[in-house]
Amino acid sequence: MNRRLPVADGAAVRRRAVELIGAHKGAVAAVTVIQLLAALASVGIPRVLGAMVDLVAGAAGAEVAGRLQGLIAVVIALAIGNAALTGCGEYLARVLGERVFAELRERLVGSVMHLPLSVVESAGTGDLLGRTGRDLESIRTVVQRGVSQILVIVLTLLTIVGAAVFTSPRLSPALILPLVAVMPAMRWYLRHAVPAYRAMNAMWAEVDGVVAETADQAATVDAHGLGRRRNRILDRAMIEVWSTEQYTLWLRIVLITALGLGSFAPVIAVVAWGAWLAGHGAATLGAITTVALYAVQLRTPVSEMTFWIDSLQTAGAAMSRIVGVELVAPDRQATNSAVTGRPPRACGVSYAYLLGHDVLHEVDLELIPGERLAVVGPSGSGKSTLGRMLAGIHPPTRGRVLVGEDTDLTALTEAALHREVALVTQEHHVFACSLADNLRLARTDATDAELERALKVIGAAEWAQGLSDGLDTLVGAGGVQLTPGQAQQVALARIVLMDPATLVLDEATSLLDPSAARSAERSLDAVLAGRTVVAIAHRLDTAVAADRVAVVIDGRIVELGPHAELLAADGEYARLWHAWVSD
Ligand code: ADP
């Protein structure tokens, strides 16, 4: 079932944004001061130009020429000062933007890594990919550049308006009023844009999800002839995206038109009103020139503001989905860090992926330290689910999985849990980084010697040493491609580094080709030595080699005992065994 991840409300997004930026108060203050000085230098220029106009209009002669030269020097100095300050402010602002974005991205990755697995599974690939991909990308520019740019725009606008009022209180309303007139259009836009952008991002996430799932499961889609159906689902999602995109485009056009008027109207109004005032002797030519130049200067920040307000809306919607990931309640309170080294035991454990649909029913299972227990049963009977409970992946819906006297497995900190029990599945991923970093995923503080020892234990030392840069060789996408067997050995070396007391194997070698499986099994044997092992088995020969066998049918353990004993009892296990042998 698809349950979307939460979406944060406006207040939570604002809190988070303030928190993010607030962590860099010093840098924000430095950018503000420098940009304010730059803005002051910039408004100084029209003021001096106005003085020059008044000077020329008022008199002529050698003295005027001398004063004009002085004023020209001031204009040049102000222009140079403005350029230098803007460059410096821009540099600091970009560094600040990069830092804030990096922190946001790291925090998102951290939240995603600690999401309860059940939440990830029910939310689906698309939603999570949308948030870590498209959403993050759509706020990249706003965070990296926008925050400081908006600061600059606001400072520039305030400085220009302030300078206009200071230059001529009579003329300045002509500059300010057209801007005020644009406000209702802005408010209308803001009210409509946020929900529209939020809906659009969610729809894009759906499209991403459909595409990712179809590509991931291409073989299944082909095998069942589901191509047309998948296309129809994609078409439907695309049509919704299309109509929402059209709506947001229309909103943008209204905003751009309003702000376009807002940027031209002040120039016309200042010149017209200035001409009238000059006619009545209430304004000098210099003052009109200065304020008219301010009106021209306003056009850049006003039109840039259009772009940023629009980006801010998209970013706000994306940000609410990014911050939403942080709102997922943890599925455990991991506080206990004591390691017992004893195998876990299930006490009355039930589990439901979907509320009300238990797939495990009050299972009790006590593992004997050091034993190998094979879990067998028909497909879909709940073996993997039981394995995940015993490995502490999901907290049980009812009942408890305990270690030691009375400690819930899910109350253990991540580090302690990894020392108690680990799950090895048939999925093993080689990350695109060095072999050493791939191994250190299991234990970040492992030394090179420990990594080499782990590789030796599982019989991978030879090929690992043969790599061009040894442990530092880049593997995975873009680096050395490891064979499936080697990839599994890397996964097993991680287990050696984690050194858990109990291992749960979920069909750990079943996907490999037979020759790889044999060498992988040898590696596996080295890893299993000295540990309690729960092996979820599809091949019943695993059961023969085990100390005990648990037979799971319909979410219950119906038989438990050594292979020979269960065979003699002639029950469910005997039936499974005979069916398997005769296959
Ligand atoms: P087995 O390992 O014996 O094949 P599983 O433990 O994988 O069985 O599955 C037990 C039941 O739980 C099955 O009916 C399966 O469809 C269901 N199930 C497994 N994983 C999920 C999941 N992520 N979401 C919903 N149902 C699931």
C-alpha cells in the first residue's frame, strides 16, 4: 500500500529555514553590512548626477567646470566602491549559500537513512526519490543564491526608496505608490501559488515513481504483458502534471505582468509628477533627475524580485516535502547500548504490514546460543518477516523480541544492535566509492588492517590486493565493476567487521550462479563460524545441515526440531521434504 511521507506545514518550513540561516548569523551579518554599503554607494551616484544637473542648470564658468570635475571623480569613486563591495558581498553570499545547502542536503540524507524501513516501503520509491532528487534540486538555486539575492534586493529597494524620500519628499510618492499598487497582485499570487506548486511536485513524484518502478521491474512488466497498463498509468499521471503546470504558468504570467507594470510605472510617474512640480517651482531639475534615476534603478531589483518570488514559491512547496521527511516519527527509542552477545528470542510476536492484516501470529521462538536454525515453509508464509523481526529491522506489532534479560531488540542503539544481530539478504549493493569506504559502512572506525583481515576471513584478500589501488580502488558505478560473487564477499566482509553474535540469513546465496554460490558459501561458512545462525531456507538441504528446523506455515511456527526428528514425526516438514526431494 502507498502511504505518502508527511509534508510539513508553512510554520514548520519557516522554523526550519530560520534555524538553517540562523546557524550562520555572522556570515549573514557580514553579507548584510557589505551589501548595504554597496547599495548606499549605488544610490549615491544619481544623487551626485542630480547635483551636477543643478550645477549646470544654475550657472556656467570655470568654477562650475572645476566643481563638475570633482563630482565626476566622486561618481567614479562611488561606481568603483559599489563594484568592489558588490563583488565581495557576492562572494560571501555564495559561500554562505553553498554551506546552507550542504547542511540541508546532509540533514535530509541523515533523516532518510534513519527512516523506519516500514515507512520507506509503504511510501514507495517515487515519493522518496522525488524528495531527495527533484525537490532538493528545485531548492538548490534558491538556497545557494536566492537567500542572499533576496536580502540584496530588499536592501536595495529600501535604500532606493529611502534615498528618494531623502532627496525629495514631494517627488518620492510617484516612485512609491506604483509599487504599493502592485501588492494586491502579489498577495493573490502567493495565496494561489503555494498549494499549486505543492500539488505539482507531488505529481512529478508520482511520475518519477511510475517510471522508476516500471524500469526496475521491466522483466516482470514484459513477462506479464503489462506494458500498455503501465503506459496508461504514466499517461494519466502526465496529464495531471500537464494541467497543473499550465495553471502555475498562468499564475506566473499574472505575476510577471503585475511586476512589469510595477517596474515601469514609477519612471513614468516620477517624470510626469516631476514636470508638474518643476512647473510650479516645487522641484529642481537635479532632484527630478535623481529621483527619475532611482526609478530606473528600481527596475532591476523589481524584475529580479519577480524571479525570486516565483522560485521561492516552488522552493517553499519543495521544502515542505523535504522538511516533511524529518517529521516521520521514529519506530523505536534506541537508548540501550549494552551488548549481551546472546541470541534474540521472540515472545508472542505478531506483525502486520497493513493494519489488521497480521502475517505473523504470536510467534514464540528461543534460539540456542551457537545453533544453526533453518526456517522453512511455503513462499509467503512469513519466513522473511520473522527473520526481519529477529534482526530488529521492524519492531513487532504485538509481542516482543528480546535479548538478554529484558531488553527489546529495537531499544538498542544502532551500534549495539549491529553487535547483537545482523541480517544478510540476497541484495548486496556496492556503492560507488573506494573498497575501503564500502567496507567501513559496517564500522566507520575500522583500521586498514582490520579491513584487510575481514577480507582475508571471507577469502577475498587475493582479488582485493590485485586491485590497482588496493583498498583505495574505486569500485561500483564509474569504478572497477565487481562480479556478483565479489559483491557478496564485500557484503560478508561488512558482517565480519560488524561482528554480530547472531546472523539472520535470508536466502543469502540463492541469487548467484552456481559457481559463484559455491565460493560464496565458503565465504559464508567463514562468517558463520562461532555465531548463532538463523537461515531462512528455500532449499531444504540447508535444513539437513542445521541443528534445528522451524517450519513456518501461515505466520505460525508449526514444527520445531532437528531434521531427523521432524522427518520421523511425519508432519508438515516431512510433507515439504518429500515434495522437495521428489522435485
Ligand atoms: P516468505 O519469506 O515466507 O516468502 P514473507 O515474510 O516475505 O514470506 O511474507 C509474508 C506475507 O507478508 C506475504 O503475504 C507477503 O505478501 C506479505 N508481505 C511481505 N512484505 C510485505 C510488505 N513490504 N508490505 C506488505 N506485505 C508484505
